[in-house]
Amino acid sequence: MQSPDIRRVVMSRRGFLLRITALCAVIAVPMARWIRQTEDTRVVQALRGRYYPGPVRPLDQESVSRPGKWAG
Amino acid sequence: MIIRCDLCPKRCMIEPGQSGECRIRVNLDGRLVAVTYGHPCTVHVDPIEKKPFFHFLPGTTSLSLATVGCNLHCKNCQNWEISQQNPEEVPASPLSPAEIPKLAAAHGCRSVSYTYTDPVVYYEYTADSSLCVREAGLKNALVTAGYINREPWTELCRKVDAVRIDLKALTDKFYQDICGATLQPVLDSLITTRSLGVHIEVINLLIPTLNDSDREIRALCQWIVQNLGREIPLHFSRFFPNYQMKNLPPTPASALIRAREIARSAGLYYVYLGNILVPDGENTFCPECGDLLIERRAFEVLKNTIENGRCPRCNRQIYGVWL
Ligand code: SF4
Ligand SMILES: [Zn+2]
């Protein structure tokens, strides 16, 4: 039986490095873009909202004077 | 544009038009907006003992408010109808920070408590209101799980007078499984609060089989003694089946009494039992001479002999903010 040509099976050093570089680029480029995007938009303090998104009612003074039903 | 909220350790990445996990910090056109600002969903005059604060202006009332939303999702939450809801579903009332001290004074309150849900998530409203309240000569109290990043927490602590932190357990597993959070940031908040000299009281809800073993209770008490000090008041509270945790029974009185023994033997001076009536469960004794200083029953102060923050019998200073 004839043994396979070892040069076809084993990757050359150059080929290996090229593949690794390509793989890194595929992962790193979008990641760097994502990191840069989020770096710019880190926020601790939010803007004070002006409009409440739910139903708004005037404060019920009668219920304010009574202890709340909630814990705490 | 995606925004990352750095207020709490969740560090939510928020897409445009979406909110963070707490439901009330929303990415509107690339800007983070606190949508419940100036709109509490509940406002009440409570005894300060209900928070519970036992060493902070005892016998007074506190204007207590909350907006919807929370950054934790505890399976046993007693206030889930406001903490785990979207603002779109819960009615709220306009109340600006400047109006809060006026409302508090009109009702004879000595303080304002940011409570019921978690003031961490309505951070800007709490911070602005605290400044107005302080300017008016009243005090500010936070009732929180303390799940917040160090920098904003430090800033908030400088504006308030008292913090009641919920230390739910001393294991990360409990925080992850039951609350969707982690332990370390809570411990960091406790240490930061103490280092800033803000009055602290700690509460621990004892839930059968989840955090009530002697070993866990002892570890929790020892942590408080070593990191905060023996004088920090610790409240053990009784669990009742609720929300997504209806499969467990209420905490037996014997478990609470045993927890108090463990806490006292760990060296804590002021240990209280809440949500249950047991002998001396809510009373304050002098750690030096053993005199009964404050007698309470169900949020009511029946007797208070503390004078200028000291025991009238042996003159020992008692930890707290007194009238
Ligand atoms: S405060 Fe709310 S939006 Fe901000 S990180 Fe925490 S859960 Fe997310
Ligand atoms: Zn004494």
C-alpha cells in the first residue's frame, strides 16, 4: 500500500499562521467594533424622564395619610 | 445605538426602544432615560419602624414612596405587583422632588423613605429628592437590597442619613437562584455605607430550608460583626409564602428565636425579630447594663428612655440617630 504524501496532509507553518490570523480577524474585527460602540455609550446617570409611560393620576391625599399596604 | 447602563452590577446592554432588567431605564433615541422620574406609584405615611428602622428617629413617621421597577427578581417578593411590573401597567402620580419635603412636613413626618421597590433603580429621583429633603431640614432613608455599583452608591450615600440593607443570605447561590443577582456587590455596598458613616440597619428574611441553617446564620452574623461591627442592628424577619414561592411554609417562631440566639452569641448587640410577635422580639436593651431602653409592639413605640443617644442608667452610647 502506498503511504499518502505527507506534504498534502500536514499544514505548512505559513499556512497555519495564515489561518490563525484569518480566524482572529473574523472574531476580533466585529468584537472591536462592538466594544468601541459600547465604550462610547456607558451611562450611570440617566436623563430625567418628562413623561410617564403609564396611566397618570393626581396624588390621592387621603391614601397618602394612611400606612402603605406594601412591605418596607 | 446600544447603551450600557453602569448603575448596577447587571450592566444591561440596552437596545434602542428597550429597557434594562429593572424595566424603568429606557434607551430612547440613544439616550438612557429614567422614565419613572417624578412619578411615584405609591406614597404613604408609615411609622419608621415599618421599614424596619429601630435605631433611627424611633416613634416618628416617614413619608414613604416608590416608583415601579426593581433590579432584583426575588421569587418571594412581597411587593411584586409594583416591583415586577412595567410602568405602562401601573398608575403613578406626578410628585416633583421639590414637592416631597412639603408633603412630608404637611403630614408631620421627620424623614422621607425611598422604599417598597428599590431606590437604586429610580436613582436620579432619589438623589434629587434627597437634596430637597435635606435642604428642608428633614432626613432621608433608603430601604434597599444594595445591589448597585460602588461609585453611584457612594454618591447616593452622601445625600442620605440612613440605609436599611437587605442581606438576603451569605451565599452567591441564594442570590443567583432566588433573586437573579450576586452576593459580592451587596457586601461591598454594606462596607461602603459603613465607611461613609451612614446609619445602617440590616434585615435578613429567614426562609425555611433556603437560608435558615445554623451554619448560614452564624456565618452571616460573623460577617456583620467582622465587617460592620457589633452595634449594627440586625432584624430577622419571618417569611410568608408569596408570589413564586408558595411551596414553602411560614418560618416557625422557633427558627427566629434560634437565629436571635446565634446572632447574640456571635456578638451582635441589637437583634430583632419581625413579622411575628414573640417576647422581646422588638425591644432594645442596653448592651452594657441590660436595661430595657425602647419597648415596641407592632411598629408602635410604647416606651423610649434613651436620652441624648445614651442609656439613662449607665450612660453608654447607643448606636443610632436619635431625636
Ligand atoms: S439599573 Fe436597571 S438598566 Fe441599569 S444595569 Fe441595573 S437593571 Fe440594568
Ligand atoms: Zn445601660
